[in-house]
Amino acid sequence: MDVLIHLFVGLHIIGIAALLGGFLTQMKAMGEGTARYTPAMLHGALTMLVTGVILVGLNQADDQPVNNIKIGVKLALLIVILGLVYVKRDDEKVEKGLFGLVGALTAANVFIAVLWT
């Protein structure tokens, strides 16, 4: 079971990297007002959602403690991220505030995962 959990943790991190990497590559465009959500950002967020749900299930099946409040907060942030990226995915330009919000919420999700014990 540990190998399976570690495999999905790795996939979860790849999803975070795709979402955050897509944001970071658009930082210069955000300054110019031409930033847009990339397909990598959408796919990264979806990967985070799917692997996160699987990880919760695997940890519960392995009788490991799961902090449901922490998971709920992370899920709520991810749903907001997914909603923004999905709705605006075809727009040529995304407003600076909305684009920055996705980056801030992604960073917050990472820090919640690491710091909330």
C-alpha cells in the first residue's frame, strides 16, 4: 500500500508543478496584461483533484489518520482554481486579478499541505 500511496503523491506533485509552472511561465504576460490560462494549468488542476481524492481514499483504507478539515479547505481552494481556469480557458486574455488569484490560491494550497499539521 505504501508504494501505491507514494506513486499517487508523486502524481499529485506533478499536477501541482503543471499548475504552478503554467502560472509562472505567464508572469511576464500578466504584467503586460496578456496572460491566459494554459491547458497545462487545467490539466494540472484536474490531476491534483483526481490524485488528491485517490490519496484520501488510500490513506483511509490503510487506516492512516486523515485531517478532514485540512482536506476540505484544500478541496475548496482547488475547486475555485478549477472553476476559474475552466471558465476562462478559451479567453485570449485573463484579467490580472483573476490570473494572480489562481497563482495565490495554488501557493496557498501548497503551504496548507506543508505547514498544516
